[in-house]
Amino acid sequence: MSEQEFDSQDQQKQIDEQWMQLAFEQAAFAASMGEIPVGAIIVSQNKVIGQGFNQPICQHDPTAHAEIQAIRNTCQNIENYRLPDDATLYVTLEPCTMCVGALIHARIKRVVFGALEPKAGSLVSSRQLLDTGYYNHIFQFEGGCLNEQCSSQLSDFFKMRREQKKQMKKQQMQFNLIQK
């Protein structure tokens, strides 16, 4: 690899990390609402054109994943059901099957994700949907951008959730003892 190619890759990594930081902030909004902390932004021509965060619980909508919310927001903003030719999605967690399908239909150019999703990830972890040869649109993707930060955000959230459940169970047991 030439020095120029290395510099270009290093510069792209820095740009990706800056945009991923905004997706990370979107994920924090989700966590503050009791949603699984996943955030997403869509960038075109070096500007954020859409954003979203997980909201299935608050919206009473199983499809309200961060990626879907960002696609919907972008499409409303640009008044088109297809994304611009240069659009990149930054998302803090590897997309699931539903989100990969939506990204294909929206014609995203590139996806950059943070943490791997071992159970439901559909780009590299559980399934490699784009490798099947079934789709008429394939996008570029790259994982691991701010991986530690994104993974920690998710781990901390689930640790807090487990602690809350443990406390609720303890309170219920105490209540049951009082009732006897």
C-alpha cells in the first residue's frame, strides 16, 4: 500500500469516527427513553441529512429501529424515497435483516457500523445477506468504527436493565412476604 493510500484510509477513518460520534449521541437519546441504545445518522455531501434512534417501545412499532428512523427522516427531508447516490449511514450497531433490506431498497451507498451484533447482525455476524447474490443493489460496509465506545454503551445499558429487574424481583419478594 502506498503512503498516499494509507493517508487516505487514515483520513477516512477519522471522518468516519467524527460522524459515528453523532450516531453515538443519537443512541444516548434512545437510552434516556429506556430504549436499547442504538443511534444512526445519514450523511451526504459532508452534511447530516437524516438521523434516528431506536424507538420500538415508545412508538409501539417493532420496525422503529435506528436505521429505519434515520431512513424515514432522510426521505422526508429530501422528499424522495431513494437516498442520494453518495449517502452513508453511520449506525452504532450492526444492522439486522430488516434494516439491511430497508437499506437495499433505499439504495444506500455505504454503511459504517460500530459494534457487532452476534445474534441478529446481518452483514458479518449471524448472516452475510449481501453475499447471497439475491439483491439488485449491494452497498459497501465497514464495521468496528468506535467499536469499544458503542459496545460499552450497549453493555452498560443491559447491565443497568438487569440490575433494575433484579431490584424489582427483590421488591416483589418483599411484598409477597409482607402479604403472608
